[in-house]
Amino acid sequence: AQTVTQSQPEMSVQEAETVTLSCTYDTSESDYYLFWYKQPPSRQMILVIRQEAYKQQNATENRFSVNFQKAAKSFSLKISDSQLGDAAMYFCAYRSATGNQFYFGTGTSLTVIP
Amino acid sequence: DAGVIQSPRHEVTEMGQEVTLRCKPISGHDYLFWYRQTMMRGLELLIYFNNNVPIDDSGMPEDRFSAKMPNASFSTLKIQPSEPRDSAVYFCASTYTYRQPQHFGDGTRLSIL
């Protein structure tokens, strides 16, 4: 069974600095998708970034980038130039390419210190 | 587009009562998902529909939970009877196809006293 693990329940970063959130997953499949979702205090779930497993190039969206290590089954999120609005709960998620089952990590709560 | 719309935003009720959560997916989305979020277990997929048909309900915790999608623009998640351990935030999400990201509603915070 697929599992997603976020080993950092809480993280903090100084404003304008860089922070990396960790995510590992377990799967026997070769094709799948990985996502990072952001959940601010408003509770809305927002897609931050996605990665297709068949792509070697790491996905990037403005200040957000991932370090995708397929062999190690690792998918970390790097936030550069952290802003106060980045403070939220971040969820890592896995989805099989053949089905529509989502597996989520338990989340990492990010605090941005002014 | 209005996005995925969930109601109510908050629900507080006593144990034993029936609870009905509602979701309106984004128009044209063929997939609809119900999730439950708790501190202990994070985000869990309960059930999902494709073209109004339940495809996988293996995440539904027990028979007290049921979900329906009578048409393409409406779905309900019902808990009967409700228990305090059902207290959580329930999310609904929709997407065009399984290859596309899911769009989430704002969630319903459910408190069972």
C-alpha cells in the first residue's frame, strides 16, 4: 500500500529565508504524481506544486520548488524568500497514475517569523 | 467559476443526531471526492465518484457514513448516528480527470458534542 510520511510536524523560518519541508513515500508503482498542498488558517486547500514521476526535471513555481528523488522516494518542498503569507499547514500527497486514490501525509505546520 | 462549494461551513450537533454535509462541484468536473481531516490522521479519502457513480468507498469508516451523488452538481455525505469521534473537518474536491489536480472546497468543520 502506498503511504506518505511527513516527519516534521512543525517548522519555522525567518522571513526572507529559505525552508525545506520533507516528504517521503512508499510505492511499488513506477508512474504516479506527487503534490504539495497548502492549507492556510482559512482552511482552504490550495495546490502549490505538482510533479510527474516520469519527469526527471524538478518542478518549479515561482518561489516554490521541489527536490524529487525517485530512487529514494523523496519529494521535498523548498520555499525561497519566505513571506508571512506562506504560514500554513503543508500537505504532501501521492496519486497513482492508474487510479484516483490520493494518499496524504499528516502535514507540516510552517510558521514564518517576521 | 465559483469553485467547489460546501455547506454548512460549521456544524455543531449532539451525538446521535443525523448530520448531512453538502457539496457542489465545479461545473464540468466528472470526479468528486470526500475527505476527512483530523489532527491524528491527517487528510483521509473517504469516497470518490466518477460521473455520479461511487467508485471507491473503502475509506468510509463504517456503516454510519453514507454518500450520494444524485446528479452531476450535488453530493451529500451523511453520518447517522453521529458520534464525538466523527468531529473533524470534511472536505469535498472535484476534478476533470484523474490526471488533473483536485480543487477543494472550503471544508465543513463538524463538532459532535
